[in-house]
Amino acid sequence: MDKHVLQNLLLKHKAGECSEEEIAILENWYLQWKPNEELQVPHTAIQKSVDDVWNRIERDSISYNAVKQMWTRIAAAAAILILFGTGIHFYRAKSKVLTPTEISAIMPGGNKAILTLSNGAKVYLADEPSGKTIKQTGVTIIKSTDGEVSYKADATNNDAVAYNTINTPNGGQFQIILPDGSHVWLNAASSIRYPTVFNGSERKVEVTGEVYFEVAKNAQKPFKVKINQGAEVTVLGTHFNINAYTNEPVMQTTLVEGAIRITAGNLSDKLLPGQQANVGHLPSGSVYLNKVEGADIEQVMAWKNNLFSFQDLPFDKAMRQLSRWYDVEVVYQDGVPDTRFGGEMGRDVNFSKVLFFLSKLNIHYRMEQGKRLVITK
């Protein structure tokens, strides 16, 4: 870290003027110098030494190397000062711990996806300019100024059917308007496969991950969604969310508006607004389908509204959401903490904010190379 940046942050912290993200940066910077053992030193016993450091910095008579050496000599004092109020202790990683600069460079996800055309060609949509058009048989694909992709039938449309796929990576999201006018939102690590023309008596697409639909009404052509875990949703025109990540224990379909029918194996049920269907497998391998009344619609729809809603969420479930959005690997060194999340957080904040959020839960962790977050309890 640049010496002037370091000194300014230390002074701001002493004055109680650091933001939450700046506190997180200081915490992770300090992790580079501290001893291996857990830091538990009484604050009163070393306060005078800490004050000496602050006074010398304020007089600007101390060099960066001297600051580093002083911090090394009174590491415990500095740790108490920086970490006071966060309730968190850090351990030095055996592998290389990321620097504050590296941590602050971990950005939130954004609009990025890969469009795979019927001929196998791949289009990296984040790299394409607004207004970009791609011609396929019978249709024109357009990337709008809003960053979404839409399909427009050509005047010479011969009803030839080709299939396209859009995949979002970890740290990606995207929107698409299907050929029938239905709107689709893809969360991170998700996909949708669809025809460029909806021929025949139904409109059918396939999805993985988490996808939200606002289906254009067409009573003559039911809209069907095939889900990666073997379930299928049938609608005429409605709004609903599907969460079908393979690392989640159940597949959830939540109805916001209209009506849908969900089928899984030999089981089938109809959902009304506010209801949720959970599909999973029993130890025997057989499929089950449970309907839940009064689903938390705000929590389900938070991702589409650029939020994380953590209200009473199990720790590992919340961390899976964060892992997909920030493209970070989460490892549990001593098992999953018996802690539940709460509150909301914007999906547009840097990862250092997430670390601060964890510190407020009294979670011990370290951040290693390869964007590897190790939870140590």
C-alpha cells in the first residue's frame, strides 16, 4: 500500500472517520504483518505505545519503513485499535494472503454473458457495442442501449428454427427479450436455450441456474420451461422465478403473478401468486414436490432488484449467493458456522464490503490467492 494512503487511513481511523470499506482495507492490510497467533492483548496495556505511533505520524516525521517496523513491534496494539468494534480475529494464512489492493480489486458482477449461435459461434455480449446486430436465418438479433438482447423477425422469415443459448458466468447477469416478446433475466452462472422462432403449438425453452420470466400472453401457445433437474413449468402468461442451481439442495419455483403448473416426474401441482414449489430428491432417489404458502417474494426477487436479501438466511446459502456474484471460492476450514444472515446489501458494492459484513457477524476468515475465501469460524 502506498505510504501516504496508509498514513491517511490510519489517521482517519484514529479520528473515527473511516468508512466501512476503509476499515476492511486496513484490517486486511494489517494481516500482512501480524504474528501467527490469535491476537488477544489488553487494550490498556499498550495504549501509550499506540499513541506514540499516532503522534509521530501526525507530525509527518516518520517514514513508511519506520511505520512498518513500529507496527511490527507493537502488532498487538495495532490489531486491537484497527479491529476494535468488529469483533473479529484473523489468522495468518499458510498460503499467500491477498493484499488490500488485491482485495479492493474484487468487484461486483455486472452485465456479461456469452451468446452461442446455432452454428456454434460465440458472441461475448459485454464486448459488443450498443446497437450491434447479428443476422440469423429469419431473425435479427439486436443488442439494445439498455444492454439486453432482443430478437426481431425478418420480413422474409421462412419459419426456419434455429436454437441459441445465452450463458452468464460467475459474476455475470443479463436480460433477453425472446422472439415472442417474453422478457427473461438471468442471474450469475445461469443459462437459457431457446428457438429463434416459436413454431408449433407451444413455446419451449430450457434453463439452468436462476432465471426470472415475464411471459408474453398467448393462450394458443402455452409457454413451457424445462429445468435442469427434470422439472417443467407450464404457463400462458405470468411472472415467476426459477432457482435451479445444481449446488442448491432443492429447485425452487416462485410465482409472482398469474398461474403456473409445475411437473416433476409423476408429480404435478398448480401455483398461485405468492406460492412456491420445492423440488428435490429423497435419499431413495425418488422425486418430491412440496408447495409452500406465503413465499418471501421480496427475498426471492432481490437479485433482480440489484440487492442481496439475507433475512434469516442460513450462512452457507448466503455465501453461495455471494460466491456466484463475486466469482469467489468459499472454503470452510472448520465446518459451516452456525450463524444466520440478516438484512440487505446492494449487489453493486465491492468485495471489501462483504468482508466487513462478515466481521460484523464475528466470522473469522482469511482471503487467499485465487480469490479463495477461507472461513475459519
